[in-house]
Amino acid sequence: MTAPSRDALPPVEALSPVDGRYRAATAPLRGILSEAGLIRERIRIEAHWFLHLADGVPQLAGAAVPAAVRDRAQQLANEPDAGAAEAVKVIEAGINHDVKAVEYYVRQQLSAAGAGEASLELVHFGCTSEDINNLSYALMLKAARTTLVETLQTRIDELADFAHRYADLAMLARTHGQPASPTTVGKEFGNVTARLRRALQRWQAVAILGKMNGAVGNFNAHVAAVPGADWPNISRRFVAALGLELNPYTTQIEPHDWIAEYCDAVAALNVVLIDLCRDVWGYISLGYLRQRAVAGEVGSSTMPHKVNPIDFENAEGNLGIANALFKHFAEKLPVSRWQRDLTDSTVLRNMGVALGHTLIAWKALGRGLAKVAADSERIAADIRGAWEVLGEAVQTVLRASGSPSGYEKLKDFTRGRAIDAQSLAAFIDTLPLGDTEKARLKALRPETYVGIAAKLARDI
């Protein structure tokens, strides 16, 4: 049987940018989450199940498997042949069933290795298509998580480096867009680092489940065929051997609750990164962060001076697309009519699209971070002129001393007025405080009023 030729569609003609414009960025996921990746996992599951039955259910007529057949099954379980996916597609074209095509392919391979008719009946024994599919998707999403975590961890490390590098660089904070108590550039990057680490732990903690229990989850056919076998334990050992956690209570499909949790966890990571992209975009706009110009790049088709924050904008856009899909997945996949409907099938096939947009965004963010640096002079110019932010310190010292109406005194003095060092010092002299406290307050400068921000940034 001749395999079809590979699709030679050039990236520029791809309908989706995931496989077109961003093809290089998504390459690490293509072998895992493509249809070829799904077919390979299906082959592996079928081969693993064949071997598991041969080893664990001696009551089956075909359990005595010749060494050559066992070796071939183990090869398929470890790594299917390079042309396996295309060969399966040829079979599918004739029978119009994707999982049955995999079964027939595995049977052909084992037959060619010398398997007898009885042994061949162990292929897909007691299985519904969803026994194969749910385990295949579980392994695919597990592998995708491993791949994606590598990129995300690099971004987290880069953000932690920013936190350490700029731990002491005081910056005027803005709440509601207005000047507020100062922070440091490093502390702001440290905040994001801490959020991402926590969100990453949540994603990594999502247990990846699988089931192998037949047409409606009750081992009906298994018990009818070999009533004496401990089918729940056989199933548990099989799923555990794949590195997955057993879900013993299912309908025809594993209910996908864990996939919803997985999607929610990735979306939560992406929300943190959307927040980061928007903040960095704003700091670039203020001039607090400067972008390194790349030789040969064009920032604008008409304004040659521009260096636009396109990487952060690209990341934000792709994160939004990914999260729109993840939201749908989380809401839809756990819902299936009665013992099953087919609506999950086409939705699951789009997991690679959502994770692809996520990877595109995480890589774009990395390009952006590599080109930005803090402009200490621009930051200092803003913070040095913001004496009004010391009003918080003064009113809180008044509160600590027991002086009444400290907040109101400072509100009347500072709100809507231009404050400088001299006017603030003169105001401090009028307050009911001791000379030591007054001297301490007069020694404050906006750029030194940062609390323990620098320590928090260095400790991240």
C-alpha cells in the first residue's frame, strides 16, 4: 500500500498563521499535537495494550505471542515508523474511520512479523475508540506541557534577572494612572515573577487522567469474554504504566475535567503575561523602558524614527486568541450528552491551535524582553519632581504618633497642588511632632521612599 505524498503547501499559503507565518515558532509542538502526532500516539497505545494483554491475561487464546511479534509490538509502542501516520491515512481513506484505521495498521504490522490469527485479535481487544483516544490525548498534552514549560521557565528566569538587575532603581508608581508611592523597577518585575511561578505550579499540579474500560465504562465486553480476570486492576496497571492517573468512573469518554483544569491553568498563566505585556508597553510609552533598535528593522512604514513595541503587542494578541480557545475548551469539553456525543472530537483537535498561539506569544515576549532596558535618567527625572507622594509618609507618621486628623491635614496640603522640597519642609515644621521625627521626615526624598522594595526584588 503506497503512502500519499506529503502536503507541499508552503507556509505563506497556510490558512492558519500557526502553520503559516508562525510555523517556525510552533515547530516544537508540531510533532506532538499535529494529526500525525495523534496517530503515532494511537499506534503506541494499541501496541502497549496488545503487550499488556499478552502479559497480563493468560486466559486469552492469543496471549502466547512469538518473540518476533513481541519485538515488533514493542517497536511500535516505543516509536512508530516514520511513515506510519501516512500509512494509516491511506487505510482511513478506504474505511472512513480514523481509529479503526490505526487498529488495522497495527494488525498488518504484527501479521507481517508472524502473529497468528488468535494473537491478532488482541489488537483493540475490548476497546472503544475513546479508550485509545483519551490516552493518546493525555500523552500528547503531557508532552506538550513539558515542552512549553521549558520556554515559560526561560521567561520567568529572564523576569527574575530584571528584578535583580533593577532592584534598587526607584520608580514613580502609578495607581489609577496617577503618581503614587514609589516602587523600584526590579520590584515590579519581581511581582510578575512571583505570579508566574505560582501559576506554573498550578499548571504542573494538574493530574493527567486516563481510562481503559470499554464502551460505556463498565468493562461489559471484557467481563463477558474473560469473567475471571480482574479487569479494573488490569486497566489500572495499564494506565499507570503510561505515566497517567486512572479515572475509574467514566462513560464512553473520559469526562475531560482534567483537560478543563489544564486549559484554565494555562489561561491563568496567559492572563498574567497579558498584564505584563500591557504594563511593559506603558513603561515604553513613558520612556521608562527603552527598546534597543535592531539594525535593518523598520518601525513604521511612514515614520522612520519609530521603534515600536511590536513583540509585546504580538504576544498580547496571541495570548488573547489562545485564551478565547481555552475558555471554550474548559466550558465545552466536560459536557457530553448521555454516555457520549462526538462534539468533543473536533474540539480536542484544536488543542494544538491554542497551545500553538501560546507558544508564539511566549517566544514573542522573549524577543521583546531581550530588547528592553530601563532608562534610569528618564525614571529619575519623574520621581525627583514628585514630592507630593511623601504625603503618605507624613500622614502615617502623624497617625503613629497619635496626632489626630493626620490624613486630613495632608490632604488639604497636597491634593491638587504642586509640592516641592521647600514647601514640604515648611509644612513639616508646623506639625505636632518631635524634632527627631521632623528631621527624619525632612530627610526623605521621593527616590528613597521605597520601603523594602529593593530587598523584595533581590529576594525573588
